[in-house]
Amino acid sequence: MSTVIHHIAIHELQKEADESGAKVFLSQHCLPVEERAQALSDKLHDTFVRKEDTLQGYLSPPEDALFPGYFQILADSGLTEEAFLSFTRETMNALQLTLQGVLGAKGGYLVYIDYTEEQTHQRVIGIFLVRDTEGMVFSKKEEAAAFALNAVTYLNTEKLAMACRILVDKFTAGEGRCVELIKHAKSQKAISEYFIQWIGLERPESSRDLTHSFLEMVNELPMPVDEETGESMKEQQFHEKVLHFANSSPQKVINIEEFEQEFYKNENPAQQYLQDHQVEMDKEFRFDKKTLNQFYNHKVNADKIYLYFNSGHLKEGDIVVEGNRVIITSEDLADQILDLGSR
């Protein structure tokens, strides 16, 4: 179990892609918190946190958009079930208004979940737009001598049409970007913009851009001290440790204060860098794993030759480029290639 459910409600957005209007079907009650609801909550949460690149931003002021205003009322209420259900119904009506005149967007089921993330103990309001999909199942009757294929319709929880999470504690404390949205491909930009407009997302930054900013900072920081030798770390060693530090986070989150404690103990060079360079970065953000790994590990290929190496190989001179020649210095690699020639 990855979530602890407090409240869950499901409503339906009725809209076809070629329609300019939308209808909503609103549930009158929250769902009971039982085994099937728990399985749905865990699945939707896990699907969301596996997303590599997300948009992270702030809610606009309540006077600027309907959704943030309703969310402020929910937060002020102490997150009661009555207030939660009212929030879900009011924001569905606001979504219906937002979709007037929007072609291309399709409907589905809006699953609202008020839950606590078990690993981080964060209180979260999650909103997930899921749709039906067709599938196949095997069926067998007792008197039958073989299996038959039957069509079945089920919820596609692996592919979220739209989804966002609002970190409640971050919102109430005013501690920075409290909203995370799934970032869609450029081909879906027009469709996904209505979701951003509905939520009232301000100053969004992608996980990829935030990760780039963090890595640019890492490149400018002084080398930390290696506790084993008492000497400054080599750049290659530092980068390897930064990579390990980030990837060891189960939630793909980098905490700036924890980063400084890990590498600089009681010093704060990262926070000082962010302040000096006026870089807007929260003390904690979700990073993009692909961007992080490409910071250190590299893959190139040409002429059916594939190379996988890291920045250290270049800096240490293990791989050197001279004109159109690539020179690799590695005794073990040379021995393995020579062994192939002797077969």
C-alpha cells in the first residue's frame, strides 16, 4: 500500500473530441474507503510518480481563478469529507465552464483522492482523469473443451489522460511549488492547456528544466571534502556521488538541504549559489531521471559502433578525439577485442 485514503470521489466528464461543449455527472456521495478503492488509489498514485517529466508550479490567487478559490476553502475547512465532496463538485462545474468551445478535448472519469503518501507522509489532493479502454479476457465454461476470447471494458489506469497532485502542507505553509501536473507532448499542447487553465497553475517549470538548473549549480559549487582522505573530491567522484544521491530517492525528489548536509555538512553553498544567481528553486523538487543520468552518462553510436561512457572518461583522458579518430585507452577493453580476433 502506497497511499492512505482519507476521502475519494468520482465524477464523470461527458465530452467527445468534436464537441465544443461538455456535460458533467456529479456523484452525490464519496466512495467508501474499501479494498477496491485502495487498489485504485495506489495504482493511480504509482502511475503518476513514475512519470519522468512533470510540470511543477503554484496555484494562482483565489481571486484570479475558480479552482484555487475552492481549494482555499477546502484547506481552511480542515479537509472534512463534506468540504472535500463540495470541492470536487464545484471544481467539476468550473471544468465544464473551462471546456466551453474547446475542440479536441475528450471526457472521462475524474477521480479525486484525498490521501497521505505513505513514504513521505505528505497530505495530497490527487485528481486523475482516466478513461475506459477495450481489452480481452479468456473465458472457459465447465462443459467447454477450449478457451474463448471475450471483450471487456476496463479503466486504463496505466495511461492517465490528465492528472495533478497538490501537496497540501506545502500549499498551507506557502513553501513554493505545491502543484505537480503531468506534462504532455507538444502534439497535445492545445488539449492539455485547458487543464492548466482550469487548475490555475502559475509559473510552471518542468522537472527537466529544474533538473538542468540544479546540475548547472552542481558544476559551479566547490568540490566537497572526501571524508576518507581529507582532500577535496575529484570532479568525477563528486558527480558520481551526486548521481547516486538523487537516484537513491524513492520518490525522485532532490532536497537541497539534504544535498548540502550530505556533501557539505553544516555549510550552505547551494543555498548561497541560488541566492547569488537569483535562481528560483524550491528546497525540494521532483527531478527528471533521464536529464540527471545524461549529466554523467553518455551514449553515442555511428557506423554500427556503440559507445557508453561517462564524463570522467573524457576528463581523465581515457577517451580522446583526434580529428576523426576516437582513441580509447583501456587495457581490459583491448584484451577483450584481441580475444575476439583469436577465435
